[in-house]
Amino acid sequence: MSAEITGVEKRSPAFRSGVKKGDILVSINGHEINDVLDYMFYSAEDATELLLERGGKTFRKNIVKSEYDDLGLEFASFLMDDKRSCCNKCIFCFIDQMPPGMRETLYFKDDDARLSFLQGNYVTLTNLSDKDIQRIIDMRLNINVSVHTTNPELRCKMMNNRFAGEKLKYLKLMAESGLMLNCQIVCCPGINDGAELERTLDDLSKLMPNIQSVAVVPVGITKFREGLFPLKCFDKSGAESVIDIIEKKQKECLEKYDTRMVFPADEFYLLAERELPPTEFYEDYPQYENGVGLMRSLYDEVVEALDSFSGNISNRKVTIATGKAAEDFHKTLAKMIMSRFPQVEISVKGIVNYFFGETITVAGLVTAGDLINQLKDTNLGDELLIPKVMLKADEPVFLDDLTVSDVEKALDIKISACANDGYEYLDMVLGV
């Protein structure tokens, strides 16, 4: 395979060597270039020989650069190849539970090991071959794996893929090759919790220390499940049971490996109506992006920010909108801030998710429509604060394709989106 060069960065090593837009990259140091991983891996050396094609003729360019410096080549797509889509039909897949009519990208199910290495996505291993795994091992790529269960038969059932069980062999192979793996388990009541969860955690702990961390997250269920596998949400008792299993395993792992290995998502503590664990529970927050420790981290940072804050604050009223799950948590933060700054009034509004269904309570799935419908005709004060997770990563757009500007016009108020950062949170609340 080869890749067309769509641009050459000025003053880059490739530019100085005469590589041009439109050239075809065939190989680097004799290695065929199939995608971005090949490109990054084989171009890392300080001396690289490019085999190129221009006008139907092949030629070579020898480039000397600092080790790991980028050549400066640009390609039509980030991966230099198509994204690999998921070949499973998991019983808990959130995308299968989405309403029609949303933007096309929201329906794409990626299951791409390259995106796992480059962006932290989780992969099921089901569309990988022995050759793919060997390349991952040869390149020393630490990836994130959606395990869900280590029971082969149950994994096949949960993923609706007859190869899902046997692909677990890759998990062991990568761990034994010295790669460091992060794993996740989407936990479904009556399916892979209880004894099955205990078995999965026992099996994963046998791969220590190469299992870096495991996140256990509760299944999310929308109102759009007609014709899908019957699932239910966790109740208080079920959430308590999951936490108890995990904390028991954590104790064992701490004694053997000096790490807890497995962590429950924050949502389990909210469902179980238990206090959040202390800061040290989360170690270095290895599963932060999976919703593990977000609230503890934010709480600690708000406390630190309050302790270090100095300056004068004017009278101010703000409203914080969030998902129903975190409503009480943000009320706790608001009370703490208002006790320090009585001239600041903070109102917290937990938004019911009518768009996806009331079983969905996380802030990241709140839509603009629900915000507008539930906050209109309400005195929101000087500013409305929302979590950044309500928006696309690179645009001020909600899941229902309305923009922040649309909501500002509908509610006649300024809106600011806040990251999960206690210092930023306090600054935005105080208006500094």
C-alpha cells in the first residue's frame, strides 16, 4: 500500500529534501507504509530513506533529522487509511439505542487499535488478526481494551460475535509481551456482574503487573431499545454489590501488587448513595477519562482553589446546569463556595434527560433542547454554567446539533462551558 502526500510542512526535513505535494509515499527504510502507525514508527529514526513515486516513476530521498522529529508530511486523513468499524453487536451498545435523525458521525462505531494508541479509544480485539497483534507488540503500543468478561461463552453472547471469546487470547499475549494495558468492563445487571464480575477481575489480576488499570462502568440504557436485548439499569442494591466486589478485589491487589488495579465509575457511588472514596483511593487517576474519580478530583481542586483565592468579589448570581446524577454533588460545591463568598448566589439545576430517556442521568448526554425547555422562564442570574462534556470536543455544539449560541438566544443569558477543573470552576462561578 502507498499514500499520497497532500502537503509538506514548510522548513520541515521533508521540505528541505525536496519532497513535494502529490508525491506518493511507498516505503520508509524499506518498510511498506500502510497507515499512520507505520509512518510514525518507521520515520522515528534519525536517518530515513523514503521511496517515493512522482509522475509514474519511483525515486529515493535520504533524510537526516533528529530522532523522533516528524518528517513534515501531510496526508488526506489522520490515519492515512479508513477507520476500522466495530464488527460486534453488543447487547449494551449505546449507539444502537440512539434516536434517528442525529448527525451521521454519532452512529459510527469505531473499533480501531490505532485510535486506541493515539487517542485512548477502547477496542474489543475482535477485528484484529494475529498479524495485527504482532505489529502492536513489535511497535510496543500500549492500548485500551474493552474486556467486559473473561468468560469466553458469555463474551460471545454479550458481543453477539462468535469469535469474541477466543480473541481473549490476545489480551494474555500482549500482557505477557510486556505491554501495559488499560481495560474496561461495561457492567450489566444479571449478565456480567456478581460471580461473573468476580471471575473477570480474578482473571485480569493474574496478568498483573501488565494490567495497568480496569474501570467498571454501569450500562447506560436509553428509551430507544425497541427490539434490542432486554437490559435493566442498576438499582441501589446492585450498585452496592458491584462496589463491594471491586473493593474486595482492590484490597487483594494492594497487598500483592501495591495498586488497586480496578476502579468503579463515580456513577456507582451515586447509585449506591455512598460517599465518594478519599483522594488516595484513585491513586494517579488512571481511568479518569472513563468517569472514574472525576467528582473527587473536582471536589479536591475546588477546596484547593478556595484556600488559595485572594481578591475582591462583586455581588453575583449564577446557575449551574448538570445531569441529574451529579445535581447533589454540585449543590455541595455551591454551598461550600457560598459559605466563603456570601455575596455570590449559586443555583444548581439537574436537567432531566427527556431526549434519551430519564434513565440517562449523566451531564455529557444532556441536550440543548432539554436545557431550553427546563430552564426557560427561570431566573438564571448573570450567567449559566454548563460542563464542557455537554459539547462536541472541538465545537460549541450539543448532541442535538443546537449550538451554545442557540441556547443563549433562547434563554437570553450568557453561557460558559467549564472543564472538570476546580480552579476554572471557581473562577467561572465567581466571574473572575
